[in-house]
Amino acid sequence: MWLIKLRSIFWTSPGILVSTSIMGSISLVVSLFSSTGFAQHSIARIWSRSLLWIAGVEVEVEGLEKLAPGGSFVFIANHSSYFDVPVILPNVSAQFRFLANKNLFSIPFIGYHLQRAGHLPVDSENPRDSLRTMSEAARVIQQRGISILLFPEGGRSTGELTPFKDGAAYIAIKAGVPIVPIGLIGLPGILPLHGAIISSGKVKMRIGDPIPTLDLTLQDRTRLTQTLHQRVKELLNQDIKVPVRV
């Protein structure tokens, strides 16, 4: 068993590094000729599929039929692993960009790629800067007809769902688009928090019902955020069997 595990480690890590280097380079070249980020998004989806294949990760998706073709949304999901984005990217057909920690934009190669692909930097430690980013995200949704992905916990959690920040509610209300909750199940078993070893296995991505925001104002964002937390929690807990007393 340990030999199989060791072989998996040596295969997975170099494979992911090679795939990331190749697809990242292609995306950078393509970005010189495409200012919309659409082509980069398509390449990112191919990259994500390659990571899942290399790592031996099988994804079961529920609820895709709930997403109207061509619609714009704010997607939110629980965040327990660095593998969350590779799971979501190839399984949601909508063109979306995500809010990323601004420190990532200062990393050579990665930062330039994120900027050219149209992703938005956010400084969670600076409320004024965060508000500016959220307003920009709402503008991008309205003017470009694309979607936004956020992890409202504000960082990776240890497994228990932590309180949500209200950025997703703010963006969705300001843009007037529905929020789609997503529950990601089983990711800590693939790449745990603070872990460096990727394991193969099965994970589940469960998409909830879109929550409309057209009749809401920014004063409703705290209540909406609480609703979002509850919806994601319900998606995560659907697999839990409740004992029946006899």
C-alpha cells in the first residue's frame, strides 16, 4: 500500500506542475490577442480537467439543470481545499471570474495571468479597497454579462463551515443577479488544509437553487448572507443520515 501511495505522489506532483506550466504559458500567449478573458477561461477549464485526471479525482455533479443557459450569476461555495477551483471550473459552463487575494497578483507569472484573464484582486484587510473591488465586480457582471465566483468564508476552513462575509450578497444585489450556492463535499480528503499531498478519490459538487436579488436593497445584505450560509450548510449536510428512533 505504501508503495502505491509513494508512486502516486511522484506521478501527481510533477504531472500537475507540467500541466500548470504548459497551460499557463498557452493562456498567457492567448491573452495577448484576447482582451475578454473568454479564451483564457476555456483554457483554464482544460487545465482543471487535466489536474483532476492526473490526480485521479472523480467529480459527481448535482443540480446543473438549475442554471439557466446564458445567465449571469454570483456563485458561492464553501472553501476547504486548494482543489476547490479545479473542481468547479470544468463543471460550470458559465463564463465566470473570481475574486482572489491581492497577494497572488504580485507573484510573477501567476499574477500577470490572473490580471490578463480578468480576475479581480481583493484586500480583505482593507475595507475601503474591498468595497471598491465588490463594486467593480458588480459592474463587470452588468457590462460584460459574465458571472463571479466567491468563497464567502474569506479563506479555507478546516471542514466546519465558518461565518460568511457579506461581499457576495453586496455584489449580487448591486448587479441584480441571482446567487447560486454550491456545496463541495469530500475535498479535504483530496487535498486537506495545510496538506501537500494530493490523493485520488471521489468528490461531490452540489448546486443549489438560485436565489433572486432583484427585489432586495443593500440594506438586506446581512439577512441574505445568513440565508446563503444556511443554504450551503444544507447542501453539505444532505448526505448525513439522521438516526431513526424505534
